[in-house]
Amino acid sequence: MIVLISLPSWGRSFVVDSYFDGLKIYKDGPYIIETKNSKVTKIIRDKLKPRTGLFLLPGLVDAHVHLYYQEYLPYGNHKESLAKTFSISDSQRKILIESFLNDRIKKGFIWLRDLGGDRRGRKVLKSLIKEKGSNYPFVEMMEESLTWGPGQCSPPLNCDRISIDLKNYKIDQLDKLLKGLVQKGLSHLKVYLDSDPFDSQPMPIPWVKAIIQKAKDLKLKVAFHVGLFYPLEKIISSMDENFSLEHIYHVSNDFPLEKARAVLVPTDIPFSFIEFIKNRGGNYQAYYFDKIKSQKRFKKLLERNLPLCFGSDFYFETSDSVKTRSYWAIESLVDWHELGMSNLDVLKSATSNCSKLFNKKPFLIQEKAPANFIIVKGNPEKDIRDLHNILWVIKDGKVLKSP
């Protein structure tokens, strides 16, 4: 099997049977993808090359993760789990976060958007990225979250969450608050519109409208958490592609979601993981997720034929060396396909559909583009489970995983 051609000192060349450039699939190869330094330099079709059984595609995107939010047992008691999570030392956090980042790369996830945790965890994560970020996925972090009420950190918890309770402010203070955050380096913001599964209350519409306008003025990217029935029709028309809606299964069937310019990220715990964890019995219960209800919500969304961006929101610690959180993220993509999404749309959901959410955008596989791609054994156009068969991971032209 010819996979990698060693070129002179200037680059590498990969041979694959077919490839997905982020928008369409190119078949009837083989194709030679040449790279130099951090760029794709040439893409050449050469049918005289022997078949390799390999497929190339952009690095995967998970647009909703919790990198430094490490959930411990028992799953059924969220606050007790939080208390255990925040009791571990920074050195332990570093080990956990680093192992998570390494596993994400091995599973082909080059692009991650972190949706927040606690301030100590954020400090450790930023330190790791600064130390050797070239070996990790591209990570874009939520530096702050806005809530209406205490959120997850209601007494007696003292977990120093990355969150600001807007009940402690007046609406005319919002401009100063956000400008101050931007001056500290904020580029991504999470906003909790509702209380699911937290203790905070739904955020008043005037506050949300003000946040949207100020975010536009300051060029902030905003992820809106919407898990319950929130009156989105009153605010969604003012959003653009710099905004995203997370957890959107509760949107009514007659809501004109098709007109939304915001990126749709329908995160949920992987359906297959819910079944896996329930079969363990005892305290291993997904505390507020129900597989059947989640599947029904997703199918309703899928029927509307909307472009979706993949986000796993998977923060449970699996304590399994094989079935890691990254493994279950890919299983989420398998779930989406098994519920009716085409293989091509699954690939788009984990690549190009998410590009607007990132400041450093994921690129298509094309000449002169950054060399950020993965190579799998098999063909995920025909069998989406082949995404589990990652052989090569290339980030900015650097080989981070090879057979």
C-alpha cells in the first residue's frame, strides 16, 4: 500500500483513492495531495497509481466541547459531580486536559470550540496551549459566560465557574462590561438563555437584544445556550453567522428556523452513549438525558433539512481507554447518520458547516490552503463508521499521527 511519498526536503505527498474537500467528494482516483511546509501545494489525479483503500478529508470539528470540565461519578447527582470535579488539583487537571487533547487529535479532531468550565481549568488549558499548542487541536475558548441567576454554581457549591450573573448589573452597564472583557482578550462569549439543566432563570428579552447588538459592535462571537422553550422568534432575526444556537431540539415545528442566519449546533449527549451508560446500571445514569426523546427531537430538526454544525457537548469521564470521549464524539456522528442524515451531510456537519464559528476558520482541501486534514482507512462516504479508522492527522503540514 503506497500512502506517503517522501519528497525532497521541502514536503510530503499523500496518495488516496478519493477525498472530500469540505463541499464535495472527488472519486475515481487515486489522487496525490502534495504539501510543502504548512500548505497544500498540488492536488493531482493519477489513475496509474495503485489503489490505497484510503480517503482524505478536512480535520474534524467539534464545535461544543468542555475541555477542562471533568465530570466525575456519580452521573446521577450533578452537583455532587461538580463538587468532585472542582476539588482536584491543578496538576491533576493538567494531566486530564492534556490526555483529552491528545486523544482528540488521535481521533482526527483538529478544530475544537470550548464552551467553558471553571477559571482554574481555563488557566491550565491556556497554559497547555501556550506550551505546545502545535501538537494539539486548534482551540477557541469561551472566556466568559453570561447567566441570569447563579447557574450551576448555586450554594453550597463554590466552583468559580466562568460566568457572570447579569442580575447583579443594570442593562446600561452591559456596554462597559463587555468592552472590559474584550480588552482582556475575549473573542468568544457564551450566553445562557434558559435554565436547562441549571438553576438560573430565563434571560429577559431586552437583555438578550442588548447583548446581540453589543456583540456585533465589538465583533464578538456568541454561543447561545437554548435548551428549553425560549421565545427565539423575538431575537433570532437580529442574529447573523457570528452567533450560534446550542441545544435547539425544543424549537417548535412551526418556528421559521430556516430563516435564521445563526449557526445551528444541536448538541446532546451521544444517543449511543446513553444506552451504553444505562446498561451499566447502578449510579451510571445520564441524569437528564433520555435517548428516545433526544432522538425524536433530532429527527424533527433533521426533517427541516437545515445545515447543522456538529457539537458533542460530551463532558462525562468514561474511564475507558478505548471508548473515550473522542470515541463517543465520532459515535455521535454515526448516530446522526443512523437517524437519517446522509453520509455527505454528516461530513459537512463536522467540517465546512462549522467554519463561520471560528476566528481561524477551518479551510477546504484545495491548493494553497493550509494543510489541515486527516486520512482514514476505508470510505466514510459509504460507511460513516470508517471515521473511526484514522491513520494520518496533519495539522498545518505537521504530522501528528501516522500509521
